[in-house]
Amino acid sequence: MAIDYRQRIPNNVDLAGNQTLQRALEHWQPRFLDWWREMGPTDFLATEPYLRTAISVDRAGWASFDHVKMPDYRWGIFLAEQEPDRRIGFGDEFGKPVWQQVPGELRSTLRRLIVTQGDTEPASVEQQRLLGHTAPSLYDLRNLFQVNVEEGRHLWAMVYLLHAHFGRDGREEAEALLERHSGDADRPRILNTFNEPVEDWLSFFMFTYFTDRDGKFQLKSFAESGFDPLARTTRFMLTEEGYHMFVGDSGVARVIRRTLEVMKQVGEEPDKVRVAGAVDLPTLQRYLNFWFSSSLDLFGAESSSNAASYFAAGVKGRPDEANFADHLCRDGAMAIDMPDGKGGVTSEEVPLRNAMNEIVRSAYVKECASGVARWNRFIAAAGFKTELTLPSPRFRRSAGAWAGQNVDPLGAPLPGEASAARSSVWLPSAEDRAFVKSLMIRVSEPGQMAGWIAPPDRGVNELPLDYRYVRLN
């Protein structure tokens, strides 16, 4: 059956006028729906969450709310409005007109970057597919499903680029995006973080705060691209990514607020906090260490010839490139901490183009730290001296110069046996995970909230907290 492009797939890319693209998407869409039924939110196909659907790029069209069954969600394809006479803003192509078609010499590079970004979108849906069974409220269940369907739309965005600009190779890559699965032993997702299990809501909030924030920085880098369809696609994706990070930021804050309420009643001792049914702050710190360090790897190596090539070619820039004074970066260097090979640390001067990953990672770390500072203000205002901290970017790395290096959360090198002995102090133990899972009791009455998390400050779309955000069937 032919797809009604005006209704089933809202878009501003004239799908109805492109017969070749129509045929490709008519072939891919049923497979996507099969994947959603098999790998999407488990046992919630008939559920009707109150979802926001993008039906156009203007403000009114971007925020269209209604109850809808997720398999019937209208996954649209949108590019931000085209900028007249847009020019490449960085690298060796600086000042030249942006490309509306893929330059032949950059075809494999752009395809690989789009596939890698596209692979993260369904991966997060797969990671979170069981969380609906332990949602702490209907409000949170609705937010989970909003994140899920928007990750599905982001997959559509990348698949559109593959189908529209990469011919048979693009179609094959689009098929493969549905064939890899998070954590699969034989066909895992491309990036390790997206193979990590997300089995409880504390992990979900940490993931949406830290890992989706990496997504923001990656999308902002692509939004500078000289390949204009990619830049315009990711600029619109950023409007949705911001909500995902809000879910994480506010979620962690609500866990902390509830913990502080319990601490005022029973004291700071972690065991007493746990007995009272809240997440103790040391456990929260270990979860923070895990997801922050895992997300750091997504930026790549500290010194990268690939990153230098992407920048030089005008393919991938720095977020908010216009804010930098030097858009060529042919000269200059960045001092980066590296292992010295003797169990210590040395500072190495890396050419700016090769340091692009580290430049973006440093901006990411700074933004993550601002959120942690907000959480610490809650703790201080409650009268407690405990502070949450970001571990050093050297800690628990599996990519780049610090991969496999034994360091503590402060970044100090350690003997291997000392690092292994103290890992349960720094990272969630099996006992920690079992305890957090024990708190994950589903709450499905409107306005009610699980005992381990505080209610949000406000509802969705100016609705009250006791609104039925999900119609359970």
C-alpha cells in the first residue's frame, strides 16, 4: 500500500514528488515498524501516551500534542529552513558555498558519519525497551515514550539522508541500522556506550543527562557541516534533543531531592537511607561515574587524524563555530594530558586540527559540570556537606590515549591491582544495581509517585501532574 506522505510521514522535503525516494521508503517503513514492535517499548503497543509530534518546523507545528498509540506515531522528516547563500564556516573549504549534493571524494566519509550517528538512535530505544514496566509515575512513563519516539524520528532523519543521497549503498546501510541491536553478541551497535544495559530509571536519567548530551554536541558539530542537508537535518534534531537532556537533568534532581528528604529524617548513613527506600548519594555518585566516563569515549581519541580530516574538508566542525576567532586552525596547538608510559602524566602539544575531539569534549565536560553544580546546590541548601563530582576525563576510558590506563576518579595513575580492588568504590557494584532495581516498582495511578523520587515541579504542556499522561490498556 502506498504511503500518504502528507499524513503518515509529515515532511518538508517533498517526499510525494520524488518517486525513487518513495519506493525506497515504502520498502523501508514496514521493516522499521516490525523493528519497533519487536525491539521498541515492550508490551506497550496498545498504550496511548500523550506525545508531542512534529508536523512542521515552525513553533506551532513542532509542538503538536495528543494521545497516540506509538506504532501509529507520525515519524516525520524535517530539515531546518535553508539559509540563503550559506557558506562553509571552517577548514580548507572556508567561505565556499555549501554542498547540496555529496561531493564524490567525501562520499564514504559522510556515509560513515551518518551511519554512526544513525546507529545511536535505535540503540537507545532498544536499551530502554523494558523500562516502562517499572516507571515511577505516568508522567515519567510518558517522558520515556516521548524520548523513544523522538529517537525513532531521528533514525528516520538519518535514513532519509542515506536514501536521498547515497543510492544503493545508502539503502543497504539503512537496512543494517535495523539489523544491529544493542548488546547483541553477534551484531552489536557500533559504539560501546549504546550496548550498555539501561535496566533501571537511575541509569535512564544518567543516560539522558550524559549520553544524550554527547548527542547534542555531535549534532551541533554536524550542524556546521558543509553538506547542507546534514546540517539542516541535525539543526532540527537539536530542538528535540534538548527535551531528552531535560528529562535526565530534572530526573536526577528529583532523585536527589527525595534522597535529601529522607536524609533529614534518618541521617546521612547510606544504609539507613536505603532502608528508608531512597537512593543514597554514594550510590548515585557511582552511577554518575559510570555514565559520564562511558559517554566521554563517544568523542573519540584526544589526538585524531580523522577529526583533523573532517575539519579540513568542511565535513564536521566545532559546535557554534561562529564563536571561534580562527576558523582555519592551520597553526596553533592544544596542550593535552597524556600518559607518559611510566605510570605518570605528561602534557603534549597537539595540533589544533588533530585536537578537535578534545576541544569538543572539553566543552561537553564544562556543560556537564554546570549541571552537577546545580545538583550540589540542592544538597547544600538542605544543610548537607556532601558534594557530587565529575570524575577526571582520564578515568575508566576505553578509547583514546587513556584507554586501559589505571587511574582513580581524580585522574591519578594507580597500580592495576589497586584500581581493580577499588572499582566497587567508584562504580556501581552488583549489590548497588540490585538495590536500585529493588526500588523500581511501577506506579500507574495519575498524580502518584514512587517513593524513591520527588514529583516534578510542573506537568507537560501546562497540564497538571495528576493528568492521565498515559492511557494504559
